[in-house]
Amino acid sequence: MYLGLDLGTSGVKAMLIDGDQTIVGSANGSLDVSRPHSGWSEQDPAHWVRAAQEAVAGLKAKHPKELAAVSGIGLSGQMHGATLIDAADKVLRPCILWNDTRSYVEAAALDADPRFRALTGNIVFPGFTAPKIAWVRKHEPDVFSKIAKVLLPKDYLRLWLTGEYISEMSDSAGTSWLDTGKRAWSSELLAATDLSEEQMPALVEGTAQAGRLRCELAAQWGISGDVVVAGGAGDNAASACGMGTVSDGAAFVSLGTSGVLFAANGSYLPKPESAVHAFCHALPNTWHQMGVILSATDALNWHSGVTGKSAGDLTGELGESLKAPTGVTFLPYLSGERTPHNDAAVRGAFIGLEHESSRAVLTQAVLEGVAFAIRDNLEALRSAGTGISRVTAIGGGSRSRYWLAAIATALGVPVDLPADGDFGAAFGAARLGLIAATGADPIEVCTPPVTSGTIEPVSALSGAYEDAYTRYRALYPAIKSLAH
């Protein structure tokens, strides 16, 4: 048996799979986020340990024999969090999370240093780890002076599980300290934030062995054998392992609260000015690129709140068949935008409204606006050297066939639908645990799910969609000046 532990922002998920990758069971432990000031987002690492214990206890209650047979554990986790510990492994302050924006001044200062984009292949976003340390150095110098190690959230769980200070490439690529092409810490970038490699964990690949489960925990969980802990992955790379998005050109689109267009790469293809993330993948000698939009289903949920109709009722009013764009355009920048604009201040808009603009017309525009924002991500990925011939759709928004048809037509590529199942980060982490424990071929383990159907672009509407996308593209420069 193999155990995947996924440390999310709202909880820890534990998943058991067997040697055939059949899911045996899963359980969760809950987490809360502390927001002591505007723009702050923190968690106590002790709560991660508690939630992990809760999740494993849930598995043990239902599947004690299967848990006892675990021989490999994989870790996945929320990225970018700054977990600071002293020489005695004591946590120095609450972890500053990925969605904490307090370090925007420090992020801009680091990003102005050309070495950061050149070596990491990415913009220094306020959510990344390095600017958070620069903030601590400036505002909490006593804490900064005691830092013995900086760990990412899932790697703090690893310290609890194994007693080892180890991270891996995919998560570390989101710190702004990794030389992403060389897959190694950059002493130059660490020095720019007054840190050294001695304060970083050792680096391994996500499929490699990265410690062994402590005897006390094994006994507590009823495990008698030796248990290998894999390097693991950041949450998006772990989800990609679960989805089988690991070979060059494989891609998925995630329609969750935010939207992600994720593509696996066989080589390192950075283009930071496009606001595309270029990170190491969890498998050796592979990388990935990722475009992110901040409001996907969030945009439809906002529209739902305004109209008083459920998201399902709104999309149901459009029927099954894709319609030509009406001339009403929606910009889904409700909380700014990441790719390709890297603009936290811009806000959304409806353009082209007239007396005849019904609720259904506005719903159609919302779905098209998100589809065009994802098309912006596709163009950004293409500009960075990545071609995508088809995508697999995941996330809550993928339940709308109309929306997927709009995305297929906007992108000009088929959209595959996976068969029912849980192919998320916990499953990907369990797969990495299997690989580390058995030495199995990562490509043979990380296969894509069975496809239950494919939605093709509507060729008869491709011209109308291209015209609508051209209008959409012209609107960002027009409204940018109003928001700044």
C-alpha cells in the first residue's frame, strides 16, 4: 500500500492506494487560515501536524490492515509558504502562506534585480517565498536572526515524519531561490536575501527517496515495516502526476475558483515577461509551464450572486449548443489578473451592453470571457515555446458542457473529459510514494485517466470566436488606465 498526504490550505487529505493504483480510501483533517491584518494569511505549522494526524487516524479507523501495509509515502502541498525554524527545530513564527500579499514592496525590489528572472525563469511574485523572507528581515529582525532552516509547508511535514530537512524541485521552483534550469539552489539569489545554502533543505527529485518514516509514528499507525518517504511535489505538479500530465506536450485546464492551464515540458522554457510560471516538474529532467487566471468559476459564482440564480440554472438557460458571441464582452478581472498581465489593480467589466442584453446574454459573455482569458494563457505558453494540441478538463466548471465547448472553440483544440475518479494532488503524491518505494518507471506509473468523452471545437463558430477574442484582447489596454 502507498499513502499520499496532500497539505492544502483548508485541510490535509490522506489517500491510500494499492500496487495497482486502485484507491482504497481517503480521509481529511481540517485547517483554518489566520488573517491578523489586511493582506496577511498565516497558519501555525503545528496545525498541519494535527490535521495530518486526523487524516491518517481517519484512514486507520476504516482501513487498519491496509494502512499497516504501507511501504511508501508521497507528499504534496500548498506552495511558496515560508516556514521558519531555529536550530532546535522550533517554529519561529506562523507560516506566511502563498496567498499572503504583505511583501509586495520586497517582491518588486527583488524582481527589479535582473538575476532573479534570469536564474529562476519567473517573475518574483509577492506570494513567492523569497520576498517574504525579505519582509521578515526588515520587520521582524529578531526572528530573522534565529532562522536555521526555511522549509516549504509539505517539507515541514516531512521533518515531522522523518526528521530530515529535504525538499524537491517542483516546490522549490516557487521560492525565487532555485536555478530552475540547473535544478539547484542559487547561492547568488539566496545571498540577495541574506541567506545561505546551509539554511535551505537538501534537494532531491520528486520520485526519489527522501527519508524514512520515524519508528514512533510507524508504531502509532500500526505499520511494522520500513516506510520510504518520497520527495513529493508542489500541489500543481502533484495534480499533474495524478492526471498523467507528465510527458512533453501533455496539458490540462483546471476550471476551479481560479483557472490553470498546465503543460508538461521535456525541456526548460522560461519566459517570465509573459507571467507564465516555468517550474521544475516532479519527475526528473522534466519541467512544466503554467498560466493562471484568478477568476474562473469565481466569475460565474459572482454572476450567480448578482442575478440570484444558481450557476447551474444560469448555464442551463444557454442550452446545449454553442452560440456565436453576441457582441457583449466580459473581462473576468474581478480580483486583478496573473497571466499574462501580472496586474493586481485591474478590475473586470461588461462591454457592449444594450437594451436587448438579457441575463442569458450576460451569462454567455461570462463563460466566453473566462474562455478568452484561458486563450490568453495559451498564447502566453505558445510565446514561451509550448505547443498544445489537446487538453484534459478538470475542476467544478468542467461540469458545464457549454463552457467546455466555448473553451475548445476559443483555444482551437479538443477538450478531453476524464472518467469519474479522484486524480488530484493526494493521488499524485501516492503515485510518487509508490515510485520511490518500488523503483517503478515514473512514466509507466503516471498514466492519464481513461477519457469518457471529447468535446471538439465548433468549427462553424471559429471565425466568430476569433473576432470576439480580438475584441477581448483590445479591451485590457483600454481599461488598464482606469484602474491604476
